[in-house]
Amino acid sequence: MLDALSEKFERILKKLRGQGVLTEDNIAEALKEVRLALLEADVNFKVVKDFLDRVREKAVGQEVLKSLTPGHQVVKVVWDELRGMMGGERSGISLASRPPTIIMMVGLQGAGKTTTSGKLARLFKGQGKRVLLVAADPRRPAAGDQLASLGRDLGIDVHRFDQIDASRADVVRICQRGVERGQEQGYDLIVLDTGGRLHVDDELMAELVAVKQAVNPHEVLLVADAMTGQDAVNMAGQFDQQVGLTGVILTKVEGDARGGAVLSIRAVTGKPIKFLGMGEKLDALEPFHPDRMASRILG
Ligand code: GDP
């Protein structure tokens, strides 16, 4: 995960840490390398620029240069700003004060929405919560089958449209019925696995807006493939503008050597990353902590 970026940062910062005395030129030189490393990692151009402006401003201050360990101070500044770029504090799932908490999962086909719905359900089940998964993609019965199979493996109930009334296979209705069932039967959490498409289109967005209005979810989480870099960032912007997101879950992060999406999404869209998908297995979901990620990158 983010190995290529991490290796470069380690090298750049090692040089800085090793220097007893630092001049503005030393710092400028190091920041040039940092800039290149971030751009090569596919971080959004504007995000890189803002980051460097802030680091430069703090790092060339006399306090840093005159300190006993200027190199370490600069590294600390870089760490702080990386953490800030990814949102600063951890942002978790906000649970409803009166259950059930309704979580709506959105995203393109293949991003990992169904798998991630299962992962989240498993996580909350492990915390003693009763979870209902709702298969809300009537256009793709295979997705419903996949969720049903995940539910069986995990011992989690799955609500499917074909169990109710296949002729009314409309997504808003399915989600409403799922939520009603969850409320009536005392579930703590309802996870709606909505339909995806291969590309963002108006019909999909309109459908998601209608579902959101109908069920008033506490969380609307975009599931996006980290390997797609800036495409994931742009997509998050589009989903946020058109549907309104509360957060993002990036998947396939374990195979993402570059890290452009992980580093840019928060700064570009203002929406926090809540979890990282780190593999195909159902326990491969990690809470996202900006501070830990910053430490991992800096080595
Ligand atoms: P959906 O179409 O968005 O519902 O996507 P799926 O949940 O069916 O996932 C598509 C593929 O991505 C499947 O093969 C999943 O096993 C895989 N996948 C999902 N999350 C991850 C992840 O974090 N890492 C890896 N390597 N694969 C993942």
C-alpha cells in the first residue's frame, strides 16, 4: 500500500533528518523532491500546491531553522500537513441516536460495493449489532445473489426484492421495504447495497437521489476503487454534488502503490475517507486514520 510513495518520502526525509544545520535552500531542494513524489503518486495538482505552500511557510520559519534538530522539525511539519490533507481526525460511521442507523452504499459497478457492504455488516455484527443487508439492484440479480451468499457466510440477514414482489422491482420501493422491515424487526443497522453502473449516468444519479429522499439515510458512502486514482477523486466530486455524500470508502488499497486517491479525495471534495478496503476477504476492512496513514507514508 502506497509503497512507491513511501519509499520516496523515506529517502527525501532521511537526507533532511541527517542534516544538523538547514538553510532555506536545503528546504527548497527537499520540497522540490516532495512535489515530484506527490505528483508521481497521482495526487491532485492543486492539492500538491496547497500542501507545499503550507509546508514551506511553516518550515522556513526561524524557529525551525534555529532549532537543535531542524531536520526533524521539518519532517514533523510534513507529517502534520499530510495528516491535515487527509482530514486530520478519524471520521467514523455516525450511528443514529435511535436505531436503526441507515447506511446507503453507492458507487460504480466493480468498485467493491457489495463486498464492502458485507465487510461493514460483519464489522458491526462483531460489535454486537443486528444488521440487515438490503440487496437493492434489481437490474443485476447476480449482485443480489452475491449479497445473499455473503449474508449466509456471515450469518447476516439479507432482504431481497424477489422475496417480496418482483413485479415491483423498483429500487426506491425495495429500499423503502427494506428499511420498513429493519425498523419493524428491531435491527440496529440497515445497509443498502444500491445498484451500480459501469459509468456515472443521469439515470443512476436520479435513482440514488430518489432513494436518498425516500429513506433519509444517516450515511451515504461512496465506494470507489483506489487504483483508479484521480478518476476516483473526480467521481467522488460528482456523486457528492449530485447525491450528497457523508464519506468515502476506498477499496483495493492494498494494491495501490501510488496513493493519489487516498491523498486527494478529502482535500478535493471535503468528504472524509471512513474505511479502506484492503483485500477481497471479508475481514479486510480497516478504519481510516489520517495520522496513521501519514506515519506509514513517511516511514
Ligand atoms: P460491486 O460491483 O461494486 O458490488 O463490486 P463487488 O463487491 O462485486 O467487487 C468487485 C471485485 O472487487 C470482486 O472481485 C471483489 O472481491 C473485489 N474487491 C472488493 N474490495 C476489494 C479490496 O479491498 N481489495 C481487492 N483486492 N479486491 C476487492
